Amino acid sequence: MKIRVLIADDHTIVRSGLTMLINAQENMEVIGEASDGAEAVQKALQLKPDVVLMDLNMPPGQNGLVATGHLKEAAPEIEILILTMHDDSEYLFRVLKAGASGYILKNADDMDLLQAITTVCGGQAYLYPKATKSLIEDFLNRVSLGENTDQYQQLTAREQEVLTWIAKGYSNKEIGELLHLSVKTVEVHKAKIMDKLQLKTRPELVRYAFTKGLLDF
């Protein structure tokens, strides 16, 4: 049985390269591609791949982080391997919190990527070696400071999505149109975000989003 893979990345050339690499393996095959998070969720639910190779940075609409959260809620049996250029412990915590089974950098060797796909398909977690070291160091630091959660991790997937669009300068009406929500619902999400993050003004929210790297999406 071949490992069935869905590739989600907003760059056509990246999807093509990954498809060639994966299809060249005897035990793997690419069964579909997606260019953004929303399409990734839709196609994953339709095609039922074993593994979704999910790019973290996919504008606009749903980025990879948000799409991961939505997909794991709808189909927890599908394994998700995050592909990103961010070698950062905060990103690592966020993708694991969203339900991803693994995390690998875009500059990783081909063999590392193939091993990662095989590992998560087998139901195990895969962390790129450099990321593992970073995760352990960050976890120990949080424990030493008496922390066990990050404020951002307290936000739901939808609240994280709304936060990103607010920080990018979109109005409540524009966000509602993008996410198919009423303006009132967006306002409720915004209020909950401000409360959970203990912020009082929009500039504070934008600065917070910048420190978390949300404006990179």
C-alpha cells in the first residue's frame, strides 16, 4: 500500500518539485494538490489522504496553521506534516497545538522529508532535529518560569484567524466577508481575543501579532 499524500502550498513550482520527489518513491504517491488552506481542507476531506504536507505560509484566507486546526477537527485520522521556513520554537508550539503530527523545514534534505512523511503516516510525531532541540530548550525555560501555556495558544483556530486579519488592517466588515461571518460575530471574536491576550487597543493587538510572526502570512 502506498502512502497517499496531498500537497498544500501556494507556489506552483514548489508543488511540482515535491510531487516529482514523492512520486519517484515506490511507497508513496501524490493524490492531489491545493494552493491555499481552504482548498487543502476541502480536498483532504474529499480525497482522504494518509498525509497532508501543509505549507504554513499560504495567503490569503486560511493559512496553514488555521487550515490544520480546521482539518484536524473535521478528520482527525488524517496526519498533517507542516512544511515551513521558520526555525522558531513559537511556530513549533503553535503547529503542534493545532494538531499537526510533524514539522520540517523547507531547507531540509529530501531524505529527511521522505522520512518525515513515513513517520507521521505511521502514527508517530516527527520533529526536525533542530526543531526538537529548540522545543526542549523552550519548554524547560517555560517550566522554570512557571509557565505551561502561551496566551496565543488559548485562542481558538477561528480567533487566531480573525487576529491575523485584524492585525493586517482589515475592517470587521471585510473580515466577515473573507471568513463568511457576520460583522457581529467578528466583533465577538475580537472582544474574546482582546480579553484572552489582555490587550486594550488595536495598535497593541498589531504589535502583538507582529511579535508572533502573524504578519508574515
